Amino acid sequence: MTENIATSKLLLDISQVLNGASENNDIQSNFANLVNGLFGVEKTMLTEVQVERNGAVCEYVSNTKKVYVDNQLSEYSAFPELISYRNAGYKSYAAIPVIVEGRVVFVLEMLSNFENKFSNELIQILSLGVPLVGYAMMYKKERGKNLKLATYFDAAFSDSVPQMLVSSTGNIIKANKSAMKALNIGSGNEIKVSNVLNMDFAALATLSKGFNAEVAFGQGADPLVYAVSVAKISDSLLHVLLLDSTGHSLFKSTMAAIDYSNDVALVFIDNDFIIRQASKGFGQFLGYPPAAMLGKSMLDLTDQQGRTLLAGEDGKLKPGGSGILAGTLRLVTSTSSIIRSHIVVARSFYGAVVAVSKADLEEYVDIVSEDLMDFVSATNDMVITIDSLGFIKECNVPMERVLGYNKDEIIGKDIKMLYEDPSMLDRDITYVRNGGKADNTYVNIFKKDRTRIPATHHVRLLKDKGGEDYYILLIKELETKERLQMQETSLKESFNRIKKLEGNSELKSEFIYNISHELKTPLTSIIGFSKFLYEGEFGQMNEEQKDNIKTIIDEAGRLMLIIQQILDATKLDANKVELDFKEVNMVELRNNPSIKSLEEAAQNKGLQFSWDVKYDVPEITADQNRLIQVFVNLIGNAIKFTDSGGISVSAERKSRTKIQVQVKDTGMGISPEDKQKLFKKFYQVPRKGLVKPEGTGTGLGLSITKDIIKLHHGKIKVESEVGKGSTFIFTLPITQRQSRKRQHTQQ
């Protein structure tokens, strides 16, 4: 009777919520308040599936379509967010799938400060009411979509592109002016699409799945040709566009005329850079059969420079509109070699026509120039290029180092400013201009501070792409600085090795983080389904079977903690951890569920446990969840390595600006050798003389602890003797100062 009254009350209140709400946000807010008030729930959330960033619980509930209840949240709960809820003080959690037309569209999540809050009766009552909310929200959402769709078609139908809407009866129910003109039809309501396009509704529907079709209109030798593009709006309505492809048809004729050219090729690409048609010459350039070119991406046939030439930053085909683009493209052949080609790109609405011609001579000149510049960059001698008038165009790094000039200070200056006797340079340039070669001429060169150094120079005449003369000078310093150069070379090599090692380390950390994160999703499902098996959701099991399933749950939970530690370690290494600073009371911290569970674990092992905070310890500014993680690691280790005696946690004010915390145990202690390695990643203290349980951990706990304390601008150390226990001592500032990085940015 009571259950029927509660159900009736819920349904009545839901109807009032739905009638009084104009938007989905109003429904969500009002329904949450209703559940909180009617059932005494502290927090209610209505999460839309596949729209919001759903947590692991929501994904699990939406996939299984089953209610999920955890009436005793703990650090061993199956999903990561449940552990976060537990650390926030909640003790019970329930998630109910909201199913509309056979699929889960929302998940109702509830949190309570009391254990065993969500009984079967309460869940059954809510399960009767939530579908009403789901149907109402989906109705408002679909209604909003329809309004937006109507607005879109009103705007689209004013476009110059012929467009129409076709119903499942085959009638054109709406067409814009461009379509009526192209199809030569009026505005009547009984116009059959098959009479104007020679395709019925079913044939058009197949085009919405990626098939192609063209239609021609008009009399004479040159009819207009349109490509038909179809988008499915619903099972009974299609949106049809007619894209002018007359030019594409003409392009086919042009293509046939140049198919046998050895020097020029034509390629037609669509807006996604896919080759839709290509002359035979294009395949011959690259060593492919002509048919093999079709369907390839033009971007895959060129290098990064070519991709930049063809595509803008937005990834769309350049140039925009109907413009013309010209340039040089490096094409990749079937044998992975590179050839250079001149290209001209003519844009149209449906893609682009690309004219390609060989650039063998330019390719040769460019290769020679690149080889020359590679030599200039690699040599330890001074290399300077000057134009035909003697003004400096370029110089290499050794020139800057030997003469003391920055490149910007010398580019554009007369080369004669460097020579004590410019007539020597004039003589050699004249000789080279007349076809000779100048080698090993003894000259004196001025440094920036006007000190003089003896040298020899070599002069050569070259031509740029435009056919203009320029000269390259190679200057050898006669005063030896070989030792200095060797030292500099060694330093550069060491620096490059360090950068390479840093890069490898970053890649390794990123890989570890990604693979650990990917492991959490299947592991979550393993834990969830194992719990269902253990609780008899799929049928009762005998005790031996339940023991086996319990082992799976326990081991999977331990594996989840290990994965979380690896994720924390990699995030800390990559400086991706941001702390959420709030006021933390050290006295009240003992009541945190994670700390309480550790206290119970110690007592179950027969150990004493104490938590002592001195009277003068104030509230501190810290990330409470991360601080709890520190205590869990330190106290957990103390319990693991202590067989008798006890564990004590104490906090006292160390100075005006910081507090000191100690975690002390009476366990096996740590040797001096182990203390030196204790805070290193993956290092585990051996339990000498004791039985070491399987799976004692990852060796990451103390490393993570040290990094978290360091992020709080604190320090940690350990005092220990073998056989006499260990004391971990760390300090924390009472208030957090700004990081140096942030202060520097503000300055």
C-alpha cells in the first residue's frame, strides 16, 4: 500500500514537472529537485548518453541496460568515479537507465550520504517514473531539431543551387526557384520526380548511401549536365541537390585530347582531394597504370610542402572560390622517388582541375642548390654568398662565430668591408666572371672589432633559378682554432644526444599513459560483470564458483589500483597534474573513508593505530584528494611492513609558515642502501626474512607521494633502522604561494 502511494505521488509530481518546464534543462533541474525532496537523496544527476562526457558507470549502465547500485562505496568500488564520490563523503550510489524506444537515452544517477540508501522498493518506484521524463525530454529535443531543420531549409532554398524535397510517394513537395528553372517545372503539388529525373524515390534513396548519378537537361549538342546529390532526412523524405557538372563532362573530352602527351597531364580531383579522373600521362609520370590512379588522394602523392600548397590550414582545397593556383609540386613515384612538376589548379564548385607538367631542369638546379646549401651548413669554414654587385646575400654559422657578426648585421652589406685589400677580391671576381676559378688567394680579413686575421679564399660563379649571377666565397682562417671547434662540436653532439633521450622518454611516458588508460575500460567491464555473476544476476552458483569469481573481483580491483598508480606517475612525469587547492582540516581528515578503512585494516592485523594533531595546527591550503593519496601510500606501506606494534600519524606546527607530519611504524625498518633508492620509481624494499605476499605493488607509491608533496611545495624524508621501524616525515606550507612559472608569466 505504501509503495502504491509513493508511486502515485511520484507520477503526479513528475507530470507537474513536465507541464511546467519549457526546456530540457528545466526538466532536468526540476526532476532532480523532485527526487532529492521526495526520497531524501543528497545529489541527483540526469545524464544524456553519448552527448555529455559520460563516466564509466554511465557507459556500463547504457551498454547493459541494467540498474547499478553500490550501497557501500569504498576504495575498492568497481568504477573510478565511485571512489571519487566516496572520497567526497558519499556512501551510496545508484544508476537507473532511462530507456526510450528500446535504447538508453539518459542515465539517472543518485548519491546519498547514508549506506544502504537505495533499496529495491525505491529503485522500482523510480524505474516506473523515469521513462516519462525520458519521453518528454526526447520529444522536446526532436521538436527543437525539427524547428532547426525548417529554418535550415528556408535558408538553403534561397541558394542558387537547385534543390528539392522528395517524399516517399515520389512527389516533389518543395523546390527552390533554381530547381524549377533547371527542371522546367512549375509549383504544382503533383509533380513526380521520376518524370523530371528519370529516377523514383527508391533510386534516389540509394544515392544517399554514396552512389553517383548524373542527369542532362536541354536540347542540342551541349546540354546542361547535373550531378545528383541526395541526403536522407527520414525514411519518407529526401533532400536532393543538383550540382552543375557540365564542366566535368567537357573535362572528359579535353582529357581524351591529351591522353597521349608525354609532357602534360590533367587530373580532376574532388573537394576531398580524391582523384576522380586522370589522363594517361599522369600515371606515366609516377609509374602507375592509369586505372590505378583513380581513388587515390592527391595529398598522398606529394610531400608535406605539396600538401601545404594544395590544402589550407583548415584542410580544405586551395584556392577558395573559383580561383587559380600555380606552383611547383614534388610528386612521389611508385618507387618512392621524387619528381618535380609545375602545376596549375583551377577551382570549381565540385572540385578542381590540375594541369601537371614536368620540371626536370628546375629539379636538377634545385637538387644542386640543396646539395650546395647542405655543404655550406656542414663545413667549419666561412662561406659567404654575394650578388653580382658585391652585396652579401647569405652566410653560414662559422662566419658569425669567427668574425663576431650576427647574420642580421652583415646581410645586405658590401663584402669589401671585410677585406683589408679589396682589390684582391675585385681581381678574383673579374677572373671568375670571365670563366676562371680563383683558389687559395692569401687575404687579410677584418673581424667585427677590426682585428685582422690571415686567411685564404676560394671564389666561384653560380646562377640562380632566374638566371642571375651570384658568387660564393669559401674563406679558410689560417690561425688554427681546431681545439675550440672540436670542443664546440662535442658540446653540440652531447646536447643532441640529451634532446634525443628526452624525446624518447616523453614518447615512452605518453605510450605508458595511453596504454594504461585503455586498459581501464575493459577492466571496468570485467569487474562489473564479475560482480553481477557473484551476486547471482545470471543464475545461482555454488560456493566454489563464487570463491573463484571473488578472486577475479579482488585481483581485478588490485590491477585497477596498479593501473591508476601508473597513470598518476606518468601524469606527474609529464607535469600534467593540476592541484585543486582548498582548505583542509587535519583533524577532520581522519574521518575520511579511505583513512578509516586503513585504520580498520591495521586493527584487523592486530596493530594499534593513532592519529594525533596538535592544538596549534591550523587549516592548510592543499588538494585534499591528493593529500589523502599521500596518507594512503604511507599508512598502507606501514601496515604492509609491520607485523606487530602499531602505526602512529602525528601533525604539528613547525614554523609560522608550515606544518610537519610524521607517519611512524614499528615494522621491519629500512637499510641505508635501500633508503637511497626508496623514492625512485619501480623500486621495492625487499622483505628480508619475511614472507613476501604475491603482488606487493608496483614500486610507484613512494615516488608518487614525493611528487605530490613536491607539487605542494613541501619536502619528505625517511628515518629508519633495520628492525626498529621507520618514520616518514614531510612538511607542507600552511598557505600555497604562486608558482614561479606563473609569477614569471605575469611579469
